[in-house]
Amino acid sequence: MAKEKSGIPKGTRDFNPVEISRREHIFDTIREVYRLHGFRPIETPAMENLSTLLGKYGEEGDRLIFRILNSGDFASKVDDADWNDKNSARLSAQLSEKALRYDLTVPFARYVVQHQHHITFPFKRYQIQPVWRADRPQKGRYREFYQCDADVIGSDSLDNEAELIQIIDKVFSRLNIDVKILINNRKILAGLAEHIGFADRMTDITTAIDKMDKIGLENVNKEMLEKGLTPEAVDKLQPVLQHSGSYKEKTELLSGLLKGSATGMRGVEEIREVFDIVNVSPLHCDLELDLCLARGLNYYTGAIIEVKSTNVEMGSICGGGRYDDLTGIFGLKGVSGVGISFGADRIYDVLQQLSRFPKSTASFTQVLAINFGKKERDYCLPALEDLRSIGIHCEMYPEPAKIKKQMQYADKNNIPYVMMAGEKEMGDNRYSLKDMRSGDQEQLTLEQIIDVIVS
Amino acid sequence: MAKEKSGIPKGTRDFNPVEISRREHIFDTIREVYRLHGFRPIETPAMENLSTLLGKYGEEGDRLIFRILNSGDFASKVDDADWNDKNSARLSAQLSEKALRYDLTVPFARYVVQHQHHITFPFKRYQIQPVWRADRPQKGRYREFYQCDADVIGSDSLDNEAELIQIIDKVFSRLNIDVKILINNRKILAGLAEHIGFADRMTDITTAIDKMDKIGLENVNKEMLEKGLTPEAVDKLQPVLQHSGSYKEKTELLSGLLKGSATGMRGVEEIREVFDIVNVSPLHCDLELDLCLARGLNYYTGAIIEVKSTNVEMGSICGGGRYDDLTGIFGLKGVSGVGISFGADRIYDVLQQLSRFPKSTASFTQVLAINFGKKERDYCLPALEDLRSIGIHCEMYPEPAKIKKQMQYADKNNIPYVMMAGEKEMGDNRYSLKDMRSGDQEQLTLEQIIDVIVS
């Protein structure tokens, strides 16, 4: 076969051992905290029926779904008129029946409906799997990336919101990342729109105030005026937008302002209840009521949650909220859910920037046995088996290469100890153990070696 | 949106929590043994460039590769003449530039070539990821399934073959599956073909004898005659095909028969050396020289390995071998490799049939706290946090539902302990703990509860 160039599709990545180990540190932490709180894992196929995915992510989303070309003689099954038109948009539905999942939420909704008779509700599930999007690749945005989701479905109790906040707190505390958790409630946003007399312009209002961080108060106000809000309405919002007090002060303010809006008052109540439950066991990080938070508004119906690193400039590293009718599109009505999703790639970047990956994530083998030849190899092999039986990762260099080459192998692979045995050691039933960091070398029994390594 | 049917593409699967937990038991076991032997993880993207995959798996394999439909206006980029022909085979290359990986071996070869300047050889890597094949789905054969591969690349020492056999032995011993490991060597097969005067008919000969298990000696002989071997040649093979002795007896026989074949004698030597190294630390299972073993012959150049369960009828559950020029197709010549691959789906089926999954794989939450209302909830929440801080998985039922419903939740989710606190318990700073299996219930302090659960 001819030589081929050996690249990978743009926007995708290979992961080397250290990268895998670091990513697993993140996944393992999230997974363990999910399990500590009683969440159970599911997995769904990489491919879903195209009809399951289409129409769930908006027009832009539909364009970004990776479609699988039908197998066999796909062309023969396409309508002749469409074929002659060469219209890609109309043809794609006939050339493709399956697609790669775009997120974990829609496959989860499909899963719940499909398996509803075997599921005990409330169903607390987590799912850590890759998703694919035909987005334009750029720094920090990939075409294949992992999502780490947890959702509770079939319970509208606010205990669930509180538990998800505790989970977020625990994950970032264990990862040693300082964060603040921002929370808001869509009902408060609806109440505010009502309060200023523009209940029907909620999307315009929230789209504008959601940009507060990026464009500042002045530009937010300008945008609302451009969208047709009256100066009086914008004025009425200012006490809320400019408020920087505690959650108690903010909820007091809102209780006054939103008296006329049943929805708004319910939102304030919900926020209070969530804070009350969360405060039963204090958090490590700050939980803050952010009245400008409005992410994914078309989707969420109650709580909205977003997490930001307090040390590194890096958008949202976790987010979520309550949605009231996720499974309705697949025919199961009236099931409320609330969920969160950790952004593993951004968390990776934060840990990298802060140099907070545990040292162990850069190291695999703990002991390399030097291969001096058949006799020495056969002397060391059973010792390595003894080390493995107590969980020590070790290896014998696979051939009697020059010692310099074997030492370089230990060095480049970050192996902290090298073990050797020549005539002398074999006669004494011992091994020389070299500490690769200090350079110290000692003749030790296997028991002493174990003591050194596990200490 | 209209109600949609909620199925998944044929040949793919959803995995529920117990299935995930059982599959993770298999993956974790394999992963830990790989790491104990110094193998390091990599991952590659689900999508490869189509050109990386095409031509590597034969004509049949090419047909079974799932292709990704190009994004955007794909039709406009297709040659008009080909379009008018409606020839699917010629069109697919123009409609698709990317495809889902078909195995882990070719992506690994691509990885090694692409990253060769950052890799320290010998490179011991493992990789546990799904692969996709547009095969006709049938019992035990799926369109999405996991492979669990380990390879050593850049070393032709037989120490590697021996280590991979130790790994296989350790994995199945830890999984509590009785197996026999079959080994052969392609050089012995070549020597035998030479010996009977049909060196040029090696594929026909090995294809026939590889079926010994399925069709029996008589039919194997018949097939060889039909393929044009002379009765004399077939006769000369009989002592080998009918030999059921130990590996020592078999190698002695071969040493006599293959004297005239340098290749054959080298194969016998290699087998002897592998047995010698393996025997330094005895295996748990049987290692057997199987002179009829010939799997994947076009691919392997030295050792051929296959593993079978001794209790369950179930084809090969692990296989591998030595290949001498895997990276050559991508432009890196002269790099020898040897690898194995565990079939996770078949191992799952064997464990299922033998009921050998650990009990822990069917259980997640260890304690459910019953929710009697706000006061009782707030009394129990800090206790749950204490349990979590020492690694106990627990949850509070998220709403004050009827006790019967909460108990059913514990029962259906296989939760072994239920914790409750009413006025009495709260006054005594205690909790009632109910053992769901025995039905026993006691009032205990939190410390006593921890003792019960971790004992």
C-alpha cells in the first residue's frame, strides 16, 4: 500500500497517556461524587436515529449534527427529482437515517421514554460520554468532546436543586478549583418582565441582561431600548440590575417589586427554599443569586445554574437548570426534570493553568526492572509478580538493551524507581533499587523495596 | 413538536445502570492489569479520515465502515458524471471524508506514526474504546461495541509475548473465568506448508485446519484435497493434526518434521522460548500449543494467541498475535508489534451465564434516608454528608412522599439500608436503621450506623 498522510479530522484530538490520566482524574472525581449522591450511570449509543435528534436544537443545531451516510446502494433510494436538483439540504434526509449524538440530554429523554416501564421514578442518572458537533473548530472548541451530565427526572421537589448544588460544590472542592455558583430562576425573570410591563418581550430582555458581564450595564440598557422597550421600563429594571447585595437583600427587593406577579413571587420563594436547604450543610464555595443569569432560557423553566472559576478567566465550567417537559417531545408528558452538566474540557484547562493536577496523573509505572539477560530476568520476574500482587505497577524492560537506553526509558516515562540484579544481588537474595529523582541507590530485600515504594 | 417514536438504530444498545456497572467491572479489571504491567492509555477520535481506514480491512471491511456525510452543500462538490450515474460506490468517496473507527489497531498505527517523535519506544499502550461496524446485527454481534486492546510496539523480544500471556491469565483469574490460552506461531504453519511441499498454498491449508473445532478432521482433510493438495501431502500432515500431546511432545515432533525449514524451526524455537519465560512465574490457567490455530493469518507474522472459556460454549473471548509491519502503511517501516484484544461483550455474556458478576455490581446507593418532611430532612442531611465523607453512597428521598412509595424506591433500586428519624430518634440523637434484606430495624447512633454499613 502507498504511504498515506497520517492526520486526524480537524476539531478532533488524540490523547496521550498523561492527558488521559488527567482527564480520568476529572471524570473519576465527578463520577464518584455523583455516586455518593445516589446517581446511577447509563450509556446510550453514539448513533441515534436522525429523527430523534432533528428539531431539538434549533435550525443552527440541526446543521451541526454529524450524519451517517446510509450503507449499501444509498443513491438508488433517493427520489429522482431531488437527485436531479442536487439540493443538499433535501437530499441529506434521504441519504442518512442515523446521526451522532449532539448532546446527552435528548438521548436521555429518548431513553426515559423508551424504558419508562423499567425505570423507578424519581430517576437519578448520570452519563459521561462524548458528543459530536460540526462546529467551526477554534481554541477550546472541539468537534468531539465529553459531557458529564446528571439529571433527576420525575420529581419537582427543590431538594433536587439543592442536591445538585451540593454536588457541584463537592466536585470543585475535590478538584481543588475555587468557584462561585451562580443561581437564578426563570420565574423571577418572567416576573420582572411582567413588572416592567413587557411580559411578552421576555426573550429580548433576558438576552440583553445575560450579556451584563461582557458588555456592561450601559450597553445592556441600550440594547433593551433598541429592542423597543420604553425608557420607563428600562428605568424600572435598574434597581435589580444594579443591585450587588447578598441573596437576602436581593430577595427582599424582589419580594417588594414582584408583588403583582404570582409567577415572580413563586420564583423568589423557590430561590429562598433552595438556599435554605443548601444551608443545612454549608458549602465550600460561594452560592450567589445572580439576577442577570439567563442561560438557555428557551429550555429552562425554573432554576438556572452556572459555575465560574474565581481564579481563571474561562466562561462557564458547569451549568444546568430545571426543565418541565423534556420527555414530552417523545410522548411522555408531565415529567419534570432538573440537571447539571460539567464541561470537562474547560475544567481540564483550568486545572492546567493553575497547575493543580495531582502529581500521580503524570506517572504510570512505579518500578522498572533492568534487563541484563536471561538469568537476571528470570530472577527479577517473580519479584515483579509479587509487587503486582499488592498493586504496584511495574515492568521489566523487554530486552537486554544497553543500560543507558533502559535508563532513558525510565527517565522519559517518568518512572520513579529502577530495580537491578547482577551476580552480587542474586547471591544475596537482594536487588539494587535506584531512586531516579535523588539518584540514590541501595541494595535491598524485596520487602524493603516494598516499604520504600508504598511509603 | 409531534410525538416521535423513540427507538435506537438496529444493532446498537442502551445500557442501564446495572449493565454499566457490570461492564465497568470488566473494563476496570482489564485496565488495572494492563497498568500493573506498565501499559499506558491513549485515546483516538471516533472519527478518522476515510483515507486512514480504507483498504486496511479488505473489500468486505471497507463496505462495513460507517461513513460521515460531509457537512454543508456536499452535493455541489460531487463530479457531475458520477452524480448522473447514481453509482453509490463511486459517490461515497465524494460525499464523505470521515468515517467511524472500525477497530483500534489501525488508529493506533496512525497514532504511532503521527506522534513518533514524542513516543519512547518500546511503546506499551492500552486503549479501551468503542468501534463501529455496519455488520448485519445478530445475537452477540453489534454495530457498536467496545474493544480493549494492549500492544507493545518497537520491540521484537519474545518477553512481550510472554507478558501478554501473563496479562491474559491475570485478567481471567481476577474475573473468575476458567480459560485455556491457545498459542501457535505462523512460522510453524509456514514450515508445515513447506514440509508437505505446498509452501505456496499456505492460506488454503491454514483456512482448512483452522476449522478443525467446527467441522472435524475428516472434513478438514476433504477441504484440503478439494483445494488441490495431493493425498500424500495431506497424509504427511496427519501426525501434526492428530497430535494431542503436551507442548513438549508437540515441539519434539515438529523439531523432527521441520528440520528442512529454517522458518519452521524458528517458529518452534519461538514457542519454546515463550513457554520458558511464562513458566518462570506459573500461570493460573492452561497454556496450550494448538497447531491448528491460525486466526487472522494474513495479518500476523509470529505468535498467534486465542483464549476460550472452559465452561461456556462461546468462541474466542480474547485474541492477539505478533505483526511485523503495522505502521508501514503509514510510512514508518521496520517497527514490530505484538498485541491482544479482549472481547468485552463475550466476556460479559460468559460472566452472566456463570453468574459470576460480583454482587456489588447490582447495587449503587447503600443508604436511603426517608423524607418525612422539612424538620426530619434537615436532621438527616448532615448525617448523609458525614456518610459521604467516608465514601458511603447515600441519598435522601427527594420529597416527603408516602412511606410505602419511598420503601418501594429502596427496594426496586436494590438499596440495602433505609435510615429514618422521627421525634423519638431526633430527641435521642439517633436514627432508625432498617436492613432491607432481613427486615431488622434498630435505633442507632451515626457511628453505629457506619459500623453496620462498612462491616
